[in-house]
Amino acid sequence: MGENEGKLPQSLLPYETWAGEALRQVVVEALDHVARHGLPGGHHFYLTFRTGDPGVEMPAHLRSRFADEMTIVLQHQFWDLAVERPNGRFRVGVSFGGVPANLVVPFAALTAFADPEVQFGLRFAPLEPQESTEKPRPKEASGKVPPEPPEAPQVVSLDAFRHRASPKE
């Protein structure tokens, strides 16, 4: 047997990067909708991002507490949510233990998005190559660990939905 037998060939097209960028657009659309119309029903968002990424703006006291990664919850206490599509980021005011803070988060810094109301969640690989180190799940500003977002979407074969001719056809 040859050395490469049974292995998939290396893609010359960046499919994983394209898919990650497309899934980030789901978050852009969700945040933009909420910025214009508010959160409908029981929907609320968990947004996890790398705090050290370029373009992340946050108060120094929060950066010292969340040096690598932070999860914010957009549910009851947030304000001034704005999606800046040309700049590839969003702005939001949130409260941490009753202390207001304004954040600017580039979409490229996102590592996870979840809407627990409908068990929808996405995880994102970094857009730029970074060292992969296993880290414990981030804590919310309140110190609680947020619930694990739902499993990533599964790939479904389209063959399952194709019409098959019956023996009579």
C-alpha cells in the first residue's frame, strides 16, 4: 500500500477559511438584527473572544482579569450595540458587577457564539495561524462558567434528500 493511500489530498483552496468567514457572517447578521430590533423572545447571546487580538478595545481592569479570552452575555444589561461592517467589528456597552464598560470586538477575534434559547452555537478557528494551546473554558465577568454551547453543526449528505425512483418508475 502506498503511503498516501486512504488519505485525503491536501486542498489547494482555503475551504476552512472560507467556511469560517461565512459562519462569522451569521454572527454579524444576528448582532445587526438585535442592534436594530432588540432581542426577540427569550433569545440571548454568549460571545467569546480573544482579548489580546488586534482591534479589541476594553477597559484595562477587564483586560487584566481576562488576559486571553472573555465571554460576554447579551441578554438584559447591554446597550449601544452597533455593528460596524466596514470595520469588521461590533461595539457594545455591558455591565460587569454593576460597573459599565464599553467594548469593541473585531469579528476575527470571536472564538464562539451561542444562543442557548434555541440551542444554536458556533465555534471559530482563528483567522490567522496561532499557537494551539488547550485552555480552560472562559468565565463570565460574574465568575460563572457559561454553559457549553451546543455541538457544532453536522455535515449532512444531500443523498439523504434525493428522490429515489421507486421500482415501478
